Amino acid sequence: MRTRRMIIEQGRRVGIDRFPNFHKSGSIRGMKRLYYGKDCLLVRCGSYIYNVSAEPRIYYQATI
């Protein structure tokens, strides 16, 4: 499963904490299948993975 990464400082600047998230030890495949949909945009920031599908620009700002 493809996720992009963002450093914590950059995540704070874009307000990533307002998006739905789950811990990095959780199942990306399961979250996509049950909750977010297969085309969701996920960004890992610190210990959490955020679903930023509502604002795709945040996904494209993050590194691969």
C-alpha cells in the first residue's frame, strides 16, 4: 500500500491533525477496505497515518 511521508513540523503547518487517522501499526489494507475506500490518499506523519483525501494538495506536498 502506498503512503507518502511528511515530517511532524510540516504536518503541523498544514493542520494534518484535523483529518481521520490511525496508528502506524494498524492495517492500511484493512482501513482502506472497511472505511476509506481504495482510492484514498494516505500520509504518514510521526506515528500516525492520516486520510487526507479531502485536501489532495497535502498528499502531493508530502514526499514519497
